[in-house]
Amino acid sequence: MAKIKIEQVRSRIRCNKSQKRTLDGLGLRKMHQVVEHEDTPQIRGMVAKVHHLVQVVE
């Protein structure tokens, strides 16, 4: 299965609780932290929910 790298590029301050939990679920806790996940529809949905806070690194 393909992998994607996700980087947090904006702060979680002023985000609502569900967006903070989504970032926690992705494993993102700090700015500019990069995590690698399997490219599944569930992970893509989580990225879409917080698209304004993260960036997919190629």
C-alpha cells in the first residue's frame, strides 16, 4: 500500500475540539512535525477535515 507524509503547517490554537482530536489521531502534536501513514480513505478523510492546518508532503 502507498504511503503519504503529512506535515502540520499551521497552529492548532483557535481550532475546535474535533479538529484538535483529528490532529491527535493523525499523530501531529507540534508545528512542522511530519508523520507517515498508509494512503487509505480514512486517513484522506482526516486530512480533508483539517486541510487548512496540514500539508501532504510528496
